[in-house]
Amino acid sequence: MKKTQRYARLVSWIPGLRMIAVCNSVSMYASEKDSDIDLFVVTDPGRIWLVRGLLTLALQLFGVRRYGHLVKGRFCLSFFATTEALNMGKIALPEDPYLEAWTYHLIPILDRGYTYKEFI
């Protein structure tokens, strides 16, 4: 979590970046020693590709982006959404217990303008 907080501060300058949250195994305290760090990123409308590109570039330059066989302790940019598409019910399976657990276990690291509250 400290690593995630440090790098979130380093990329907080990216225009249109609204939220970074840790998700999946790390947020559920189910990670293993070789796990990556999955992130859920929310952007302003019309900025998803700019944010995705700059975030990917920054994490690659810092040497902390997951790719190929380099996984352990690296960031995986797993999920992106804009503030206009925060309703995950639109993509949920009927009676989807995983999505509910996934949402419940998100850990916001960077949160601008109460984006996490809007998401919840």
C-alpha cells in the first residue's frame, strides 16, 4: 500500500485523473508473494485514453508497470472508467456476488472531487 500511495502521488499531475483504487487480491488481503498490484482508474469524460497513455508511460518509465514475466509487486492497470460510466450494474451478471465483493474491497488511494463516493 505504501508503494501504491507513493506512485499515486507521482502520477497525480496527469490531467483528467480522478481516482486510483487498489482492487482484486491486494485489496482483499489475498495476495501472494508473487502478486501484482491491480488498479482501478477513473478519469474525466473524454480523457480516458490520455490518462491511460500517460499513466502507462509513467509507470513504465518508473519501472513498476507489469508486463511480460515482470509481475511481482508491479502495477497492473486492470480497469478504467470515466465519471460518466460509474454504474457497474450495467455490466453486472444477474446476482453477481463477485462484483459486489470487488466493489466493497476497493481501496481508494487517489480521490479527487469525491469520485469514490460517487462510485459507491
